[in-house]
Amino acid sequence: MLKDITLGQYFPGNSIIHRLDSRCKIIFDMFFVVMLFMARNFTALAISAAFILIVYTISRIKFRLILKSLRPIIPLIVFTGILNLFFITGEEPLVEYGFIKIYPEGMSTSIFMIIRIISLIIGMSLLTYTTSPIMLTDAIESLLSPLKKIKFPSHELAMMMTIALRYIPILIEETDRIMSAQKARGASLDTGGLIKRARALVPIMIPLFISAFKHANELAMAMECRCYTGGEGRTRLRQLRTSYLDVIAGFIMLCISGTVVLANMLF
């Protein structure tokens, strides 16, 4: 299960999506989230979902990564679906068994919310799949640079966000290694009741915290050895530049957003 978490991972490539300006990709991702929540019917939601699937095809990211990114949140998806299925009421129940009543409105809302959550997860994941951590840091800092006028630490915030995102796969790998070591020593992590499983996590959490602090200390020492002093006067190997591809992508994004709004009005 832990190996299926792909959040924060970057998959190098040379597709059109990879070559887009990282600042534009962050803005487009925010537009996509707004577009998903603007969708009020299945037609508008289907347009949004089809759009992100087409973008995945263009980016040449394998679709099995979509399934890997969704597998850890299956319990959340199921819980959301059940919650809407049984607690949304209507006029005439579709299924009635004792005190359990399922209405067509509840079933429709449940399916709608499941599709929205899945589209949201795979849409947000595409940003890290196609953008390197360094470019992501530079993009966040560039977007927050106007706040420097009010002494806002935009570079430090961007650096912390990117380091936290980058270390998610490392901590997941570390957790999986610790669990394998504990199982090899005879620890039972997957059996017993809830309290027993919670107690079994103690031998995992302690070495994980120690390892996390060790990684943080090593990173701090490496940054100091390289004379890192923050964003003031810092030069970059790769400069962020907006090209005609970003303009075309922005125009397509606006067209899709307009189509979603139009679908809300017509259907």
C-alpha cells in the first residue's frame, strides 16, 4: 500500500505538458480545481474529467499511475459515497429495507461526488508528475514575489513547501523499510483489533521520527556547506520563461472553463 503512494514524485519527460512553464501549470491546476467545483451536473463534470484524461494522454504519463495514486484514498472515496448514498433524501425511495432507504437523489449525488474526488486527485497529482521540485520551488517563489513588498518570506515558504513535498516519497520508503524490518523480527502489524494495531505502530513511529530528524539534519548541513543563504541575490540555472505553448494552453483552459459554465446553464 505504501509503495502505491505517488504524491510528490516527478517523472521526467519531454511532452508538451512537461515543457510548459511551471508557473502556468500551477495556475492551470488552480483553474482546474475551480472548474471541478463549478460543475453542477454530470455533463459539466464529464467535460472536466475528460479534459484531465486527455491532458494525461498528452503528458505520456502511464494510466497505471492514476490507479496507484487513487488506491490509498479508496477508503475515503468509499466513505464519501456511502455517506451521500444513505443521508441524501428525496421524494420516493429507490430501495427500502427496514430503516435503510436509498433515494435516486442520494445515488446521483454519491456518484457525482466520487467522480469529482477522483478527478481532483488525479488533476492535482499531474502537477508534481510533470514538474521537477526545483522548478516547482522557483514557480511558487515567483508567484509569491509581489508579497515581498510587505516583507513576506516567499522564498523560504516556497522552499519549505517543496522540501516537504519532496520528502513524502522518502518517508514513505523509509516507513516501508522499517515495517519490513519489524515483520522480519516477528512483529505482527496487520492482525488483531484496532487497539492492538495502534500499539503495533509504536515500534514504527519512533524509528521513523528518528530517521526524519536525521534526514532534516543532513539536509541542513548540506545546505550550509553549499553556503545557502536564502533567496536574496540567488541565481538560477534555469530561468522561467513563458512561451507560445503556455499562451495556447491558457486559451484552451479558458475555453474548457467556458464550456463547463455553459453546460451548467444548459443542462
